[in-house]
Amino acid sequence: MDVEYQTDHAASRIAAAIGEPARARMLYCLMDSHARTSTELAVVADVSPSTASVHLNRLTTERLVKVLVQGKHRYYSLEGPEVARVLEGLSVLAGGSGDKFVPNTPNRLRTARTCYDHIAGTLGVSLHDRLKTMGWLTADGDESYELTPAGVRAFEALGIDVEETRVLRRRFAFGCLDWSERRSHLGGALGAVLLKMALKKKWVVQDLDSRALRVTSFGRREMGSRFGMEV
């Protein structure tokens, strides 16, 4: 009973921390995985610098954000992918209804964006579906995935070290429900290295001021030849 009470109490504290509108705006701003100063987050949240500091202290206490100190500056970022997944899930709930789903996400974000450190939006969902269709991913229970032998060979051909990815201290691969598509994109360590590879090879370019990703002409050709996708 004590354990249940402690869990319930902790969950309610976290929910309250996320639930304040200014703090929510800060958290969603950090979903692009870029660290920002308290001054920058104050502008995003439309609050004074002193109020922003109070909010950030609360988010840090609840382990929703972490702080990196460099010289005189303090940079804030999300604590990790688990926090991003919760925020993505809340976006789905916030936009949910009993009616037929009609996306109202801005086209630039709906087409391709980051979900913390993996690819989301139409592009992310399409990649997820193609990886399954081609038999590179197989279900491993609880929305988790494992790579098939063909999948391992394909990812290694992209320059991705699968075994190194597998031993990272996070879930290897899973379906992350996409808030603009209401279908899954690829999350976990495998999704993160796929985004990292796509950025490194210039398949996609990330906006400096948002989560949006722009697919390059080279990226369209590569994804067409490697995954059979029309982007």
C-alpha cells in the first residue's frame, strides 16, 4: 500500500508540473532535443526571467529537465526520451475525440519532425511501416520490436552499428504513437540512430527554430532506393 501511495503521489506531482501552461510550453519547446537557456525559455513561455527560473527549478526537481552548466550559462534540456514519450502521448490525448480524426498540425511539422531524438510525422510513420513491410522489424511484445537478420544487414549497410545500439541503456526499438498521424513511428535507441544517420548523411536537415525536418533531394533518392518510399 505504501508503495502504491508513493507511486500515485509521485505521478500526481509530475502531472501537476507538466500541467502548468508556461511549464508545458517550455517542455514542448525542448522536444526538438536542443538545449536552451532560461532566458530563451522565458520568451517561449511568455513569462519573466525570474518566473522562468521558478518553473525550471520545479521541472528539474521532478526530473523532467536536466541542466548543463557551461561557464556562466545554464542550458536546459529534457531529462530523456521517456519524458519526450510522455509529452507525445499527452499531445495525442489533447487532440483526441470521438469523431473521425482530422489532422490540424501545420504541414511543415506534420510532414517530418523530430520526436526528441527520432523521426516523427508522416515521414516517420512511413519509415516505420516500410521497415515492417520489408520484414526488417518483427514484434517482440509490448509494442517492442527486434531486428530480423535481414534488418540487421540492412541497418549495418547504412553504417549503423546494431550491437552498439543494442547495449545502450534504453529500450532498443518500439512503436511510438505519433500525435499528428495517430499511428506509430519508430522510437527507442534504433529510432535515434536512424535519425542521427539521416542527419549525418544529409537525408534530412533540421530547422534551427522548430522540430521540423526538411527532406533533401538526396534524401528522397536514398529513401526511395533503400526503402522503396516515395517522399
